[in-house]
Amino acid sequence: LMLHPYDEYLSRLFTSPDSSLRHLRLITDIGLSKWYVVPAFVIAVCLIATDWQHLPRSRRRRLHLVYTQASYAFWAISLAGTFTAAAKFIIGRARPPFIDTLGTGSFSPFAGGDDLASFPSGHSTTMGAVGAILALWFPRWRVPLILGTMFIAFTRIVAQAHYPTDTVAGYSAGFLIAIALARFLASRDAVFRCERGRFFPTIRP
């Protein structure tokens, strides 16, 4: 809400033909969910089909860790994407290409269509979920990983696909949904565990 008054200014600034950021459009599709959901699903299915009984105990433990984390990644990104898809349909915000005719505050709830699917950003939602997942997997690299995924989400503004508020909302939703799922699993003594006073759960061995 605090960022919304600056949507038009920032959008025009970052999408100007003279902007040095215009080349960032080339990497914006890193935020497509298929790059993460499909591999996670394939890994989980392949491990389900594995004959675990004839594997050494040490290998079973390693594969179990891979299976649970791949399943978690699949559901975290999928749930975040489902939330965003529903929000897009309910809110119906017009995309930045219509800024000159409709402005930044044009909403058509339940109208549907890609032109009215600006808020929140789906790519940014995926990057938020991926950022949270990587932060859980690699806690030592937590800050650079989060900043890196934020940067990729930012490219949606440069690509003129979303307003800054769309990007911030999408990233926040994806990040929080992924963390909420991890904390939910930790509360059930599955996949993760929570330490009192800490926001990020840790992986359960």
C-alpha cells in the first residue's frame, strides 16, 4: 500500500527505452514455475519407484532426505502459485502496458484474462518460494540467495509485465507460503523442525 503511489513513476523509470536495465528482460523467465516444479516432481516420482528395501541404510537415509525435500519444494511452489492464480482472478488488475489508458489503479475483479492478471506477479511468487526453499536448504548463503531471487523478481518490472507493488506482493506471498508450509510440517514432526524463537525451520535429518 505504501509503494502503490509510486507505481507509475517507478514503472516508467525502469521501462524507459533509455534505461540501462532493459537487458534484464532476457533473464526474467527464470521465474517460471515449470523450471522448479517439474524437476521436483520427477525426482519425487523416481524415488517413489525405487526399491528401497534392497538399498543400504545410509543410502536410504540420503534418498529419503532428497525425496522429502523434493516433495516439499513441489508443494511449496505449487501452493504459492495456486494462491497467486486465485488472487489474480479475484483482483483483476490491468497490466502496465495499459498504464496510459487505464492507469495504475484499474481493477476488474473476476473478469479473467491475462491482461487483467497483474497483481500479484506469478514469476515473483515463484521466486519468493524458491528463495525461501533455498534459504532453508543453504542457511549459510541465506542472504545472497534471497537477494538473488529478489533481483530476478525485479526483472518483471523491467519487462513491463508487472508494477512494483505486484512484484513485492508476489515475492512476499511466495516466500511466506513456503516458510508457512515448512513450519506446518515441522509442527507435525515431518521434514523440518522448529527451534523456539527462530523464524526459519531447519531440515530434519
